[in-house]
Amino acid sequence: MKYAGIDIASEKHFVAIVDEAAEVLHKATSFTEDAGGYTRLFELLGGADGVAMVAMEATGHYWKNVYAALVAKGYSVALLNPLRTNRFAAEDMQRTKTDAIDALGIARFAAQKRPAVKRLPDSATEELRELVHLRDRLMQDMGDRVRQLHRAVDLGFPEFTRYVRGLDSALATAILKTYPTAQAFNGVRGNTLSHLKYDGHHFVGRELARQLLDAAKVSVGAHHAAPYQLQVKYFCQDIDTLRERLHALDRDIDEDLDKNEVGKLLTTIDGIGTVTAARLIAVLGNPADFRDGRALAAYVGIAPALRQSGKHTTQRAGTTPLGNAKLRTALYMPTISAVKHNPWLKAFYERLIAAGKPQKVAIIASMRKLLHAIYSVAKHRALYEPRLAPATCP
């Protein structure tokens, strides 16, 4: 049987083929990202019956078309973590790195390590994944615009944020689009500002209008020229547009999540909302595909990283730097929410604090506990039923 390795790039890829003993059958050969290139790839591979596995690194998005074409032809495809292939190359003291060498290294890795074959996700999961990625990009754009708006407001009316905290709010953008700097408030009547509608339903109100007008009169903001006003107006318009898109996207995510049995069940765990559940499905597929809850926690990176050597010992093990850092970060705030409102996780967290554990250690341990609950729900396809520890007598 043959093992193929593909090094993925943007427009041109390399494929190398070895046998079961990792001996080269076909040296690394390039093929292009088009119909002709894919025809060349299938000619080199031969029929799917003669190929035990095609392996490639899952980096960026360039692998997706190749992967879909191979699966459609019946090939078994393994998606590899680049960290594993890099370490494999280091074992052979490989010092030269080219696309052709990488393709051969991936093929040899597949022949020797026999990684697990990646299953094609169902269309609902794939759509949910794309929606979550799109939401991340929109959230990044929103953060960028809010920071840019904050700079512009600091220059033209720095006192504004004392009275309107969130510059990403509909209240803030409605006021600033009309009155972008402190100077723009000159001559404005209190009733005019107080009756400004900011979300189609609510008004600025008399008290806030009075505070803003008083602050504008004595503002230290010194930048009121047209370019500064234009910046504020444009940033506010962008924020309004992004807010509307995020609301619409959240509705789409809710609808897609409703089609996913495991995703719907995950939202029954206190602390796991629809966006977090969608992210879990988007990143993990089905959490039950992991060997157990510990394997899931290890993938996310919630695993102890104890280091002891000779006389050196550590008092407390930190967490491993490996794992999915984005998912770990995304689970932090849901864990904070869960230890406040989820009875069984709150009890677990409070036991750790009572035992003298630092707050952050207790949070990380609670996140690990939450991941075990996620695995249990996915594995049994049932609502999570926590077992609360019995109350102890004083």
C-alpha cells in the first residue's frame, strides 16, 4: 500500500508517495490549484484502492478544496497538526526546509505513524463552522472600529465616556453621529438632545442630555475640525453596520445550531450559550469523537504541565502551552459565568477555594470539569445530570 504526503500552498502544492517501509515511490511533484492540477494529482496517486492514506497539514484554508476532491474520489485523508510533523522532521535532524522536502516528510510520517483518518463533517457542521469564523472576523472588525472611535472621541470630547460608557452601544453612536465633538454641542437645546432616539425605541433622556451639554461647555477637547468630525461619523456608521450584522449572524447561528443535536444539548449546560455551543461544534465537530473527557481537555490545553528533573521540583504544575488556545480563551468567560450560576460547578469551585487554591487555579480546574460535562453530554446524547456532592455536617 502507498502513503502520500501533500504540502499545501496557496497556488501550487507538492505531493510525494512512499511505500509501507517509507521508501520513496514517487519523489515530490508539484501540482496546481486548478482542474488540470487535480487531474495530475489523481494520476500520480492512482486509484484509491491502492493508497492507504493521503496526509496533509491543516493550515489556513488552502487545504479544503484538495481535501474535498480527495474524499469525493474515495481516498482516506488524514489532517495533521504541523507541530507533530515538525517534531517528526526534527527527529531526523532535518535542517533544510522546502515544499518538496516537506511533502516527503509528511508521506513518511503517514507511513510510520499511521495517523487517524479525518472524516468529512456534515454540511450543517461545516456551515456552522463558517458562521462562527465569520462572527470572529466581524467581532475583530468591531473591536478595531471601537478603538479608533475611542481615539477620535478622546481628541474631540474626552469627557463623553464618563457619561456614556460603551462606545459600541447604539446610544453612543446615535449621539456621536449627530454631535461628533464637544464643539458640536454648542447652541444645542436640552430638549433637542433629550428627544434624540437611539435604537428606534428609546430616547437620550433629560438627565443625560443635561450632563453632556454641561460637560461639552468646559471640555478640554481641542480637535474639532472637519477631519476629526468625519472620522467620528464614519466610525459610528461602521459600528452600527457591524452591530446589525452581528445580530443577524447570531440569529443564523441559532438556526443552524438548532439543526445540530449535540449542539442543542450543549446549551442545556448552565454557562454554555448558543455562541459557545456553536464554537465548540465548529472547532471540535462532535466532542464525543475524543477518547474520553481527559483527551478533550488535553486537546483544549487544560492539562497539567508538571516539570521535575533531578533535584528540581515545582510546587505547582501550570497548564500545558499546547492545545487550542483560541478555544481555551473562548471558554474562559463561560466558565466564569458557570461557576456563578451553575450549581454543581459552583459547588466544585467553592470547594477548591475553601481548600486554599488560588482563584485562577480554581477557574482552570472548573473549565476542565466543564469540558468533562461537554464530553458526557455529547457521548450520551442526553441532558447533563450533575451529581452534587452531599452536604457535610459542620
